[in-house]
Amino acid sequence: MKINMSHGSGGKASAELMEAVFAKHFSNSILDRMEDAAVLTVNGRIAFSTDSFVVTPIFFNGGDIGKLAVCGTVNDLLVMGAIPLYLTAGFILEEGLEIDELEKIVISMKKAADEAGIRIVAGDTKVVEGSGGLYINTSGIGQIPEGRDISASNCRDGDALILSGNLGDHHACILSARMKIENNIASDCAPLNDIMDALFAADVRIRAMRDVTRGGLGTILNELADTSGCAIEIEETALPVSDEVSGFSNILGLDPMYMANEGKVLVVVAGEDAEKALAAIRATVNGGGAALIGRAAGGRGVSMLTAIGGRRTVDVLYGEGLPRIC
């Protein structure tokens, strides 16, 4: 059965879709009340984030648009030091979408939410004319424990920069699917709770964190440098990139520095805590390939010590890296 315009009418077909797909899999004590708004309990400071997901194809090696929507917003909360609590999900469905496909995506969202420890407590569905596409908006709320202050403005000279794993996996996966290139590259899409838990358990002095998504590492490094007023120096030979993604990028003329991930985080820690932080991250499922890639220093901008011993400026991404990467 396919989505049709009656599923967005607010009438019987809408109610049947809600019951058969969304309520069936997202059921919890808050959502099940079916009120006009979720009533939540949050104490102290909160982090709040929202994002929209328009990736094509909607299913890919390592995930789908539903898993991506949950992980993307969860990770935005985590990098602020927050404990994810509540998520909302808004769906724009194009007529012609197979309801079986929609249900697979909803199941994937539920699984990712359970893994991240977050509850989906409110949502909305709209149906528009189209050719079977699907877009999702998620908003998330997390609680920031007392004493945590994580911000790019906290970076200072001597801080260490740690990347949790290989660059470019998600970008290469999506581009491979769109170009119908057969390979084993899978998206790294994942909630990063395990890395955050390990860092806080190890009592690492975290200055700042950013998840490496659109714009890639190069853009994120420049944003950190601009906000903190520090220069950032990285080493090309320290950057982790898988052999498959490296070969893929070389063939297509792509630079992994500007390729997106959906399950990697850049962590800035006090220089003295670098080895402790690296060990903590490497002990997790999602951080096994972590690497110390550089330091913050006096001055301005971002520079890279190249593999041949030179130095070049690392700028932000210009133009469009790849449409509909997330």
C-alpha cells in the first residue's frame, strides 16, 4: 500500500496511519496521551537542537533516513555535554511512498532512539504531492549536568584535538549509492553516547566538541578557530581515512577534509589530558579509530603540516560538497 493524499487529511486515513505505523512503534507514556503538546519534566540547564533530513537515497549501506534523523539530533545534544532526553519527529511524506518502507524507517528510528536513550514524545505528519519521497525534521532536548561547560569559546593554546575515527565514510557511502558504484563503504551513522560517557567517566577536561557532518573537518576547524580566537595546527599524516574511502576520493577528486560523517566527533581537550582522552575514546565501539590530529596554538586560522613537510592553509568548504548528504 502507498501513501496517498487522504493520509494527510486529518481524517480516518490519517488516524489509521498514525495507529498502524507511528503509535505502534513509538509508543511511550508521554506520546500515548495523544495531547496537542507533550508535557515534559526537565531540571536545570537544557540543550535544544533541531535539524531536517532530506537525504537521497533514503536507504543506504549502514542506515537510512530515520536512523540518520535520530542520530543527527542526538549527537548535536551530546557534543554540548547534554544527556539526551526527548525527541520530536515531523514527517513530510510524498504520495506514492510505500507504507512498508515508511514502517521500516520508523522501526529504525525507534531502534536508534533506544540506543541513544532518548524518547520520541511528539510528532507530526504531512502528505504532499510528489513521487514517493520522504523528509524528516527532528528536534531534541537534553539536560546538561551541573558543572559541564562545553563551548568553542573555551579553547586555549596547548589544547589537543582528537578525531574519533575515519573521515568521509558517510559522504562516500551516499555518493556511491547515488552513482550506483558497488563497494563496501558503509555510513558511520551512529549515536555517540558511548564516547561521551567514556570521556566524562575518565574525568577528561573537555573544552569543546563538534560532530563532523556537512562541511567536513576543514569547515569545523575554522569555526572553532574563529570562535575561540586560537590558531589550530593539524598534521596530514595523523588524519584517519580508510583505504576504501581514500581510493574512492582520489578517483573522484574529493578531499576527505571536506567530506561529511554522521558518527564522528572532534574533541578538544586540555593538552595534559590528551593521552587519557585518546585511550578513553579508543576503548569505545564508535571510537576505536580515534587519533590525535593536532593542537591549538597562538595566532589565527587553521594550518596543516603536510605529508611532505610543507605547511598549507586549511579553509572552509566553498560551494556544494554533495547535495542531500543528510
